[in-house]
Amino acid sequence: MSVKSLDNPYSDKSNLAHGAGCSCSSCGSSSVKTSSLPQGEEQIVNRIVETSVIKAMFGGDDVKRRQFIKTVGESTFKGALLSVLPMGLLQSCANDTKKKSENGGATAQSASKLEKTKLNIGFVPITCATPIIMSKPLGFYEKYGLDVDVIKTAGWAVARDKSLNNEYDASHMLTPMPLAMTMGAGSVAAPYVMPAVENINGQAICLHNKHKDKRDPKMWKGFKFGVPFEYSMHNFLLRYYVAEFGLDPDKDIQIRVVPPPEMVANLKAGNLDGYLSPDPFNQRAVYENVGFLHMLTKDIWQGHPCCAFACSEEFVKTKPNTYAALFSAIIDATQYSSKLENRQAISEAIAPKNYLNQPASVIAQVLTGRYADGLGQIINAPDRIDFDPFPWHSMGVWILTQMKRWGYVKHDIDYKKIAEQVYLATDCAKKMKEQGYDAPNTTYKKHYIMGKEFDPSKPDEYVNSFKIKA
């Protein structure tokens, strides 16, 4: 097989007809361009699988393949194919088979019997839930022996209650939620764990178009803002941000809980002046010509956590093999999502009505980081959203300091104990390494929010350092 036959099978510019005896000028040249060719062994296997499937679709006729892709477009073709075919599963199986052959029959994936294979997992329809959602159409759950129904949920109060009532085996949650649920803040106390973060960054402050002349937050006194849940990074980052400009979020502005799918309608109706929301609803406001992006939350705290995969401690203990398989699927999917080259196809896969129910073009602006800001500019910010599963204990401590700062928790908090009980950072690092991914060797680090250092070893000192607090 010629190396050129492993060129991008989704492109109408590539020619997959090259064979071992090909004598064309491209194959005969010593300066063959390899920028689009797979480089590592796993990438080569993945490309062989993709190429084999696509060749079969067109009966091996490469001219027909190229003509078809030229007609419909590369991204449309790739998105449509991945929405109906679990390419990730096929590639993973091929790589596992290769590893099994190399290891004398042993695979990295445990053969332990799963206590339960049919699972219900809740999600709120936002881009932060990408790994949980895309694992269904792209086959990541199947890869680990699971039959998962991903269930669209209106908002996080519903997600929390359905989880507490055991209607969901696991759920997409906001990173503060399992901490709050474990402490009994806002609900009955129930021990929950957060094995993995879903995404980092991925939010924005969106304002109504009528406020384009009010870019200084000091001018926002009296504004009505929406956030998706009280126990959310959205709420805590909005509070932090306005307080840094001298506004008391409990006195100078109004903060209302609004389910994400209702954000744009409330902005359009004038019920909100703005919101700090997960995407794609910030970008949807621009798409609807209702709002503009004041700023991305990555510019408040670069790399901040947002959403997570969470489940009850009971699920972990009573169904350890099922939990381990689900955990593996989520880590695998999160790492797949972290690669920018996969984002366009993911956008197509999660756009349908049963998932995000949004135009793929809106989702792609979020996931690829090339977007219109509503102010006449096209911005390139590849880190607008990213996907990193590691649940830093220090991030958990920061979230707890904000619960304390704003009065959501009245009693004294053992920050370190609760963060380490809920955020399973050590388990996540082990799982990442099992799958061949790099993982941090520590679970605490300093963070910088709007230029101010947060030292997780001094949480009470940090809380007391703020002039504006509850």
C-alpha cells in the first residue's frame, strides 16, 4: 500500500487509488507531502479503518467518492457519516485487536462481568456535555460493553432530583453540584462523586444588543442576569467578575436561575439584560441577532472547570465493574473531544433534535473557536472550550470558597476533606494513564482568577480577603 492511499478519505482533494505498484509522479517523488497523513501506529490504524469504510461505500470507485464529497462538502459528509456509523468504536476495536495480537491475546480492557449494561444518563443540552452526548452516536459506550440511553434534561434541578431518585445511573452535572449534594446544600445530603471533568472554559457573558454601549461592568447596576443554576461555575464566576468591579451581586444586580434552553428567549423578551451561560446559547444569541459576547469566561479564569460526569457513591460501590466501564468510556470520549480536528464532525453528531437541537454551524463556532462575536468581528480562539477530564482538588476547594463567600454554606467547611471525597482525582489519573494519556502527578495547584492568586492551602484566608461577600 502506498503511503498516499492513507490520505484524508473525507477530502475531495485526496486520491485513495494509489497502490503498492503505483508509478504516479506523487508516489514516485521523494518529496511527498505528509501533512495530512497519520503519523503514529494508532493513527495509521484509525486511518485504515476510515479509508476502508469509505472506499466500501463507493464500491472502491475513488472518482465517485471525490465527486460526491465535492458536491456535499467535506464537513457535511464527515458529520453525516459519523452520525450513523460508530467510527470511533470501529477504530478502537481495530486497535484493541492489534494490541491483543501483539500481547499474546491479552487486551488492556478488563473482561470483568458488568453488573448492569443498560444505563440511563442524563444531560442538559449544552456543548459542555459533548463527551457524554457524543459517546452515544460515536460508539464510545458500546466500545466498553454498555447500552446507554442519554436522556435530555430541562435543567440541573431536574438532573439533580432524578439522580437522587435513582432515575439516572449517572449524569452530566455542574462541577459544584456533587460538592453541594454531598454537603446537603440546596438538597437532601447524599454522597456523590465526580470522577471526571467534562470541559474546561466554554462559557461567556452575553449581553442584549441594546447594551453595546455599556461594556464597563460598573454600568450594570440594576441589570437582570441569568445563570443556569445556583450551584454552578456560571453563578460563581459572574459574582466574582462583577464584585471585582465594585458591584455587590446580591444588591446591585439581580441574578435569576434560567434553564439554558430558555436563555435566548428571555433575552429577546427583555426579561434579562444578559446572562453568563453555557454554550451554545451565547452563540445562539448572536445567531438570532439578539445579543453579543461581552467576554469569554476563559478570560476570567483560563482553564476553569465547568461541567462534569458524576454519580452516586452507591453506584460506584454496588456496580464497580459497570462504573469502571462507564468511567473508561467518558475518559476516552473526553480525550477524543480534546482534539481540534475532531470538533467539526462532533458538531454534526450532537446537533440533532434528540441531542442539542441546534444548527451545526452554531455548535461548530463554539467547538472550533472560530466565531462571530456579535460586534462585527470574527474571532479565532481555539481554547474557547476544551476538554480535560482531570478533576483538580484545588478547583474543588476554590468552588467551596465561593459557596462560603456568598453564603450558600453557613457552617465551617473542611475544604480539603470534602474536595478529596468528591473529586476522584487519583482515580482519574490512573484511568487516564491506563488509556495511554498523560495525567498530572499532583492534585493541587495554584490558580489565577482575574489576576488574583488562589492558594488552595489557605482557603479561609482567601475568603476573608474579599471586601464584597455575603
